[in-house]
Amino acid sequence: MAELKIRMPGTELEASGNERFLETVLMKICDKDVKPNPQKAGTEEVLMELEPPEPDIKHEVVVIYDNAGIPSIMRRFSVVRNCDLFEGGSSKIHSAFKAGDEDFDEIYISVYPNCNINGKPYSLPGMKPWTNITNDDAARACFSKGEGWHLMTAQEWGLLANLSLKNGTLPHGNTDFGKYHANPDEKGILVEGSSGMTLTGTGPATWTHDHTVTGVHDLCGNVWEMVRGLRFKDGKVQVADNAALDVDLSMNSSEWRSLIDPVSDETIRVDCTDGIKFTTAENEEEDYTGCRWEDVKSDIGYTEEMKELALYPGEPNAYCYIDGSEGEWFASRGGHWSYSSYYGVFDLYGHNARSATCHYLGFRSAYFRRKTVN
């Protein structure tokens, strides 16, 4: 392990971890402005191959250059089946590796919440997260990076949550104005002028999905993260299977479908009249509320698809907020820099209007590469 100090204008980053990884990341940054390299547009470089934890999923940290020739630091995950991720999972490939009828051998997820460079999102350390943008605009910004790029899907977030739980590495994070509420010695570097937001990736290794410096950072706290393809519509839990693709996900799009209870074959709904309850019964009253996941009730248990999406008490103390009233309410995950123990990778906030923007609501991009046909 190495102790490195990274100096950039206006800030000084301190990080512990693999020296080669940290030095290579540093080389991708120049005076906090990443310079385009048109010759590398659309290319990929492997920074580091990692020993896979259980389940045996191949992991690599890579740099991918988008169509503007600017790099993003990404974590590559090879395909995994639900039976290897959570109790009750079948041999079905996790939905993070599928889009409609197409499936992928591997996907790439931003190591850091994304920053804004010339109107495109990038995964880089030591940067201010991009906030104050709607879900639709964030999706368009991600698609603008080129084929395969997209706003991180609800399914991809579910993959990371389940991996963290499976491996006993539920991430800590910025849950107390720059610090981790349960251990104030765990802290990041505050964004200049912010009361609590930290620069991406400046917290310790425990702030990643696998508790290593090469893991996916800042999934707990700091800024809420919008995901694509999960909403609560008139009390129904709905997903979009093609969320990783540039398809129409407007309010009345046919891409949306309701989750179904496989036992009763009825639509799964959320009842918020007295706490939160997943049910197939029609709601008598419409309301919005929140409680810790350990207090969420379910008449139907938690289906395999709900578990894929991390819609279950995998992190009992994390909060679940859902709007079960009439209308369309988008989901964001993880929490932000206040409210301490409420937040975690399983934290869910299902109360964002499509038009919602906020200084503590951000996002990250993800990427897939289509299979090569021989």
C-alpha cells in the first residue's frame, strides 16, 4: 500500500492505496482540466486487473475515452447470475447485463459520481459532482458521449448494492457534512463553498463498494444519485428493461412496465398510508412517507426482480422513501451529506418529479460494449 498526496489547483488530495493505480489516475488529470485526445476517442485502456472477490466476477479498472477524446475511470464487471448474488436467486443473468433481448458479457460503471466537462459527464477523482440537472437531461448528456454510454440504470445500481452486501462491504460515505456519521475520522475533501458536499473519490477506501481504493466510490451519501428506468407511477412499481438504450422513456412510453408478483400474477404496488408496504391490493388512500427498510412491510415478500433492483431490506437501517400518490415519481439512490444513519447503498428516494433538480442530486454514467459477432 502507498500513501500518495495529489496536488491540484485549489485542493490537495490524500489517498491510500495501490500506488500504480493512483499514479495512473493522476496522470489522466492536468490542472483539474482534462485535455481531449481525439486520437483516443472510443478507445479503452486497462489500468489494473483485480483479484475477484466472491462471487467470482472478473473486475478491472479501465480508462475509456468517449467521442470527445476525454477519459473516464470505469470499473468493469463480468456477467453474473442472481444465484451467485442473493438468497433465492435463480440461474437467471442479472438484469444489469441485459437490455431488452440483448445481453452483455460485461458492463462498465463510473468509479466516481460524474463531473461536468463541456456539457458531458466524466468519472474522475477530485471533482465537484454534477448536480442541478434533471433525469432526462442527465440521460441525454450520457448518451451524447457515444454508443454504449448511458445514465446508470436502476439494475446496475442494484448489482452494486447486492455485490456489496454479498461481500460484507456495504459502503460508508459522506453522511455528516463531509464525514461518515459513525466514524468522523472517515472524511473527504469539501467542495469549496459547500456546506457538506465532498470532491469525488476523496474519502477513504471504506467509501467504496468493496472497501478498496479501486472500488466504486461515493455510493453512500454525498449526493443522491439519479438512476434511469425505475419509477413509481400512480402507486405502481415500474421499470424499463431498455433503460441502458437511447429509447423513449417519457411518461406514457410503452417501454415502462409494472413489476408483477409471480405468485398471484398481479401488479406490485406500494401502499404508503401507514408506513410503506409492498402489496398487490389497490391503495385505499394516496400518500408519501419514509421509514427504515427494516420497518418496510410486504404482503408478497420480495420477488427476485425486486432483489435485482435492491428493493428489499439488504441494509436494514437505510431509509426507504416512496410516493404512492397519483403521478410519476422517479427514483434516486444512496442519500446525501446529511441525515447520518438514514443513508446507504440500499437507500431509496422515490419522490422525485421528472422535472426535479437540486444541488444535492447528481448521477453517474455507465457503459456497455456490444458483443462481437464472428
